[in-house]
Amino acid sequence: MVKEIVPKHLLLFALDPHGKSIGVSINSPCYLSELDASTAQVLGDISDPKYKPLAAIHHELRLKNRHIYQELGTDKFFGIRMVGVENSQRGMGGATELIRRSILLAGCLGFSG
């Protein structure tokens, strides 16, 4: 799964003054066309058997909420999947800044909402 997300170039990193990574926001797009795949097809692309039940639940939930795309008049959403900061940087606004910049990135890439 990570191998599929990273090439989309939607990750944001926070760096300290020395260039060391101190935080990351893992973002990915969600397209309406992805919901054309059946749950079996989605699971067929997953090699880790422990992840398959979670992927099945996730895909089923997305299928049940397919109407949201129509209601909002879009065929794509920008998802902030995970945000993390190094322990020493917690409480300093790093995660908030990564989220803010992820939202700005989404707007620059044509996502709306």
C-alpha cells in the first residue's frame, strides 16, 4: 500500500534547520473511479493477509458512501491519511502546520471542498 501512495508525490515533510525529518503528512487522492472495483479485486492486490480484513472494511465503507461524490459534485477527494511528528516536537504546532499545508496543496492541485 505504501508503495502505491509514495509515488503520488503528496507527502509533506517537516524538517529541522539541519534537514532532519521531524514530521510527515501522508496524503493521497480518492477517486470515484476507484469504486468501480469490487472488494475481491481490491483484496487481490494486497499481499499482506493481516491487512486484507481492514482493506475489505475500508472498501465497503467507501462503497456505501459513494453518494457523497455526487452530493458534492466532484469525482475526487484529497485524503490526509496520517500525520506524525517526532516526540521532541509535539505540542509545538508541527502537526497543525502539516495539516494546513496539506490543505493548501490540495487546493493547488485542484481539489475543492
